[in-house]
Amino acid sequence: MKKHNFYAGPSILPQYTINKTAEAILNFAGTGLSVLEVSHRSKEFVAVVDEATQLFKELLNIPDNYSVVFLGGGASTQFAMVPFNLFVKKAAYLNTGEWSKKAIKEAKMFGEVDVVASSEDKNFSYIPKGYTIPEDADYFHITTNNTIFGTEIKYDIDSPVPLVADMSSDIFSRPLDVSKYAIIYGGAQKNLAPAGVTFVIIRNDILGKVTHHLPTMLNYKTHIDKESMFNTPPVLPIFAALQTLRWLKDQGGVEEMNKINVYKAGLLCNEIDRNSLFEATIKDEEDRSLMNICFVMTKGNEDKEKAFFEFATSKGMIGIKGHRSVGGFRASTYNALPVESVKALIATMQEFEQQNS
């Protein structure tokens, strides 16, 4: 039976990425060595980092005054690294979920944090609107996609201060105007590579303004100056990321991927809205994530939740259980998830409805 991988992260990767990475584990770039054991300073691996950096810039149309670095520590380390490098007097944050809450907590260790708006009052089931970004803030931080609750900011915000975005789970899913951002960062394990590498896109002129001491490893300039090679980088995930970037380019790039993502999410959301047994947790269609689609049983059918989960699992639907903060179900429809898998989940939902109507 074919398995359909809806895990929220670590999550589905293109089969191309898996195959090429498996080959490199046995024999990397014709060296006769595994990518697991080769020096990160070998010419073969330096070429991997160089190409991955170049493809990042090409696929996202990153301007020349930006740098791309690959780091360890996950996006959670960036929650502290961002204020270490940017915080002078005050920072502004938009609170849209658990990950933005964690980022806010870290930033508060550096001083005043203005939470300009929050959707916590309704369990993060919407994206706040109509807020004012303080013009005296050193930067404004957003989390574009919220994997747990299924909301997404699907546009580039106009900010009067440097804009910082955690794009861990929706990078490469839609076109971006990178010039509107000072920093874009994210863990790779949602839409790019296995867990272990973090990407950071940095506008170079944003750095060097803080007066406090910066630990060497938490200073972005350290890694920019050494082109991600200050210390041993996460070699295997970077290699896998390169394969995904090549795959993305072969698919037609970010614009084409966005068309597919909109189509996939539309198919599934239409079925959720139509099906008498299910309902979406995010009511405003504008706020619904293209990457993580959350839904629950309709009122009066809550007792069927376990039965549907078991039924879907028997049909090969893997990883659809919702986060404990929301309950119900979550289908993660990242770039690598084929349309076929979405259609298989829809057919499963329809069959379950027929059996239980």
C-alpha cells in the first residue's frame, strides 16, 4: 500500500532528494567516500555549499546586497540570534502562534518588546490585522506560517522598520519580495531538507549596529565572512537541501510551485467545507495556510474522531493527527507532497462520510 506522508515536520521530501542523498551516502561526488565522512573543506563539499547558496539566490530572486548562510541550531536558536544582532532599544513582534511566542520570550531577555497584536485570544485561529508597527522599533518580527494552528501570512508586509521573518515551514512555497525583509530564517525540516540545518538570508547593512558584546557563534558576520564554514556545518542536511533546490528549479521554480500549492490546498479545503463530518478550524479563507491544513469533526460527530484516524491510517494516510493544542487533524501539504496524496486523503474522507452518514 502506498503511504501518503502528511507529517508536519520532519516531513516529506522529494523522492529526487532522497535518492540523490542515499547515493551520496555511499559514494559522494565520485570520491569513493560517503558524504557522511568527507571534510566540509574538501573542494567537493565547498562546491555543494556554493551551488546551494547560488540556487537560494536564484530561486528567490535575492538582491546582491544580501547574504545566505547555513547554520546549525534550528530556527529556535534564531529566536535569540536575531535580537543579539539587531536589538538596540526596542523590538516589535506579531504573536500568531507557539513559535512566535517562543521568539518573543527570547527577545524579552534583551529589553522592551512591543507585541503589536496577537491572535492568542482565539487560540491563534486567525492572523491579526489593522495593527500599527512602531517606527522606533529596531525591527519587526513575524512568523509567516503557523504549523500548529494552520494560519499563514501569504503576502509581504510593508514595514516602516526592518522586517524579520521566520519562514521555517513555507519557504519556497510562494514568490517573495526579499527586498522587503531584513532577515528571513528557518529550519529546513519542513520544506527543504532533513532536520539539522538552518538557512538565514540577511541584508548586509542591517548588521554592526548593536553596541553589546556578540558571542562569536551568534554573530551573523562570523558566518557571512567565512561563507558558512566558520565551524563544521551540518554537511548531510546541506547536501540534501541542494538536491531539493535542484528539484525546485526543475519543477519550474517558486512561481510554479505556488500554483501547485494553491491547487492542492484548494482541493482539500473545498472537501473539508463540503463534507458533513468535517470542518476547518480556520474560518477566514484568507488566513488559511497552504502548508498546514487543520480540521476537526463537525459538532455532534466528535465521537468519530478516533474512528476516522484509524480508518485513514488503514488507507495509508500518515501523520494526519492534529497537534494537541488544536486536536482533530492536520494535513501538511508541503512542496514535496504530490497532488495524488491530497486526492487520496479526499477520497478517504468521502468514503468515511458515506459509511457514517
